[in-house]
Amino acid sequence: MNKNTPAMMPLAANWALTVRCNFNCNHCYSRTDSSPELALKEIKVIVDKLVRSRVLFVNFGGGEPLLRKDLFEIANYAKRRGLHISMNSNGSLITKAAAKNIKESGFRQVGISMDSHLSGIHDKFRNAPGSHKKAIAAIGRLKKAGIEVSVSSVICKINHTNFEKIIALAKKLKVNKINLHNYKCGGREFANRDNLDLSPEEWRDFYGKVLEIKSREKEMDISLDDPIIASLKNTENKSLVQGSICGKLSFYIKSNGDMTPCGFIPTKIGNILTDSFKEAWESSPILHTMRNKEPKGKCKKCKFFTSCIGGCTARAYAISGDFNSPDPHCWYEPKN
């Protein structure tokens, strides 16, 4: 993004309606957040602001969004106002009746967390016995209700060498999209980084294998959200911006209305309920820095910098406290 180019308004908002959750996952970023929840009336005000700002997509998360008793009323209002809505869920609360309500309230798509093909490993990672079985049941109920379902997996030590088996399980469940999320190092991910995160070399090997599978996969849409894959062959960036999309095409709304560039960057840029969204989006010094990153360290000599823009800004900030630092996951070493 050119420094003289005005920031385009975001296309998508990721919105944590609540930080409450019935799970206690080892990698969760919201377990360290104690922000209060907004009332239904306030949430509708925010929905109206998003519509006026021409945001098109809203993904509800948390926490577990289904813990809000007014979720379906919120979704129905957002849908009637013209927003395309989706949700991330651990699946444990999706009964047959809930699946029907999810469909009727206007959700287009639901992502269900599944971090291993093995129930024991998934349940331990999520600190929730029986959660794998419930996730599988939720997928079946959602599909029967006519809702598009995706599987979301956080890649880390527990699954990076056998992720193909998660893909195979998703296929068996007749799911045709899987999101392989990189380990962000925010919240509990930072605290458990030594036990769960991969080395740069392991990330390189993982992405190399995923891209090989992705190139020949016809039945499954394999989605990756990591800018550092720009240094590997056979990558194609279809995004409207280079590098991370956070603070450029998307942003994050906390349960109290505070806005941050993404859920893994805790730095506040304003409150969408009380502040001017347009002013915060266009004038935030934090967003300006993120949109105009300057190469530091090995990025100064890297031929891929113009494509990856230093990699994941959230990881760089979590580890170094500097938005411009190289992504700690990056394996590429530029030649002098």
C-alpha cells in the first residue's frame, strides 16, 4: 500500500460477541481477555455503523458465540441490514434445534474447530473431553440444515506432520473447505509457544507439503492465511493487498466494542460504539504503521519483502513489540 494512497474501507469485520467459552483451549487468545459484553441495543448500533461504512462481511466469534442467548436475534438483524454473516464455533452447543436456528437467522457459513483426526488429541488440546465427537455431530447437523460448513485447524506441534488426516476426515464428513491457521503467538499461544509452536524450518516443510497437496487437490478448498509462504514456489496471491490483510481489508471488534487491527494484536485503535469509525480507520497511527511497514533485519535484503511485507504482523509484534520486525516464523535467509 502506497503511503500516499488513502486507506480503503474494510471489507470484513471479525467480531467477538463474547469472551465467554465452555472450553479452555491451550492456544486461546480470548481466555486472557476480560472485556464485558455489550447489550443487544448497542450491538444493533454497531451493525448499523458497519452497514453505513460499507463493510460487507461479519464473522462472529469469541469466545463461543452460541453462549449469547440473543445470538440469533443479532444475526437476524445483521442479515436484514444486508450483512453477509458467518460464525466460528467449537461445535459443542450445536444441537439439531440450534442448527435450525442458525440457518433461519441468516448465517451463510459456520466454521467448526477440529485440530486432529484423533479424538484424544483434539480433546486434550481443547481441554474438553468429548469435544471431538461433538464437533463431528455439529458438522452433520449443520449440513443437514443446509448450512455451508468449513473445518478450522490451528497448526502446531500436535498436527503439523499428519494434517492430511484432518483433510481426509473433513472429506469423509462431506466438508469441502478447510482453514489451516498458522500459530499466531497471541494470548495463551504466547505462553505455550515453546510447547506448541513450530521452528521456522518446520513451518517451511509444512507449507511446502500443503502447497503440493493444494496444487493437485480437486475436492477440497485448502485455505492458508500466512504471508510468509510468498518465498515458496507455486504461490499465488489473490488478495487485494500484499502481506497481512489485518488493518487493511479487515479488523477486529472486541466484546466491549474496542477495535484492534486483528484479534491477535491487542492494541486499541478506537471504540466502534463511541468513536467515529471512519476517523479511526483512516487516521490511526497504529494502522498507518501497519499499512506502511518498513523492512528491518533480514527483511532489508529479502527479495520477497514486497510480496509478504514482513510476514504476519501479529507474530512480529507479539515476539518483539515492533510491527516492523521480521516474522519469527520466517525460514528464508537472504543472500548477501
